[in-house]
Amino acid sequence: MKPLPLTVRLAAGLAVTAVEQARKLPRQLAGLPVTVVSEALQLSMRVQQRVTELAIKGDDVLSVLRPVEQEPEWATFDEDEPEVAPSTADDPWAEEEQALAAEPPAVLPNYDELSLAQLRARLRTLTAEDLEELLAHERTHAARPEFTGMLTRRIANLKQQ
């Protein structure tokens, strides 16, 4: 038997492929929106990456023409601001408080090394006067909000009892 001409065979193959694709179409339509969205997102990511690469190359080239500021003039940091010494002329007891604050409180000599949990464990054994001394020491030294808050609440609780 003599083979059919190439054009006839191609036409038959094309027709069969079209029928097969037509049968698959209902299943493919369900996933089509996801595929389209995925392709669009991939394309936008590629564009963003390319734009970023170009911007980085541009920054490298332009940095030669214009050096970057080491520290912007508008940026201020706490350590840059001048320290204001507290005025001792207004308060005659301030000098004495500072001298007393330099020493650890007598009631808990290792107070400055205690963690919050360690201090909390010792609070019930201390009197209101002891707590006042610790609070004054804390305020003049580290002034840690969680420590001053806990000491203040404990003093208030003792005064209510």
C-alpha cells in the first residue's frame, strides 16, 4: 500500500489533536485563571528584579559623581545631644542624695546586680522604709521603669494594709 501524501497525514494529525484538546478543555478551563494570575505575577517579579538591578547599577555609577553623606544633617541621636547637668542650686538636698545614691542601699547591698525576678522574691521581707530607700536609689541610678513600678506598687500595698 502506498503511503498517503504528507499534507493529508498532517491534516489528519491536526484534526485528531484538535479533538483531543477540545476534550481536555473543560478540565483546563478550571485552572486557567490560576495559570494566568501565576504567569502575570512571575512577569511582574521579573520586571521588578530587572528595575532593581538597573537602579543598583545606576547608584554605583552616580556615587562617583556625588558622594553619600555619612550622617544626614536631619538625623539626631540621643548621644549627640548635650547632657544637661541637674541644677543642685535649686535643691539643697540634691547633692546629699547623689552622694547617698552612689553607694548601694544598706538593706540590699547587691541590689544593682539583682534581676527583676530576684528582687520580686525579696519584696515580702522588706519594710515600707526599706522599699522607700530602694525606690530612691533606683530613681537616682538606673531609673528602670519596671523596677520603680514594682517598688511603688509594693509600697502602696503595704500602706493599704
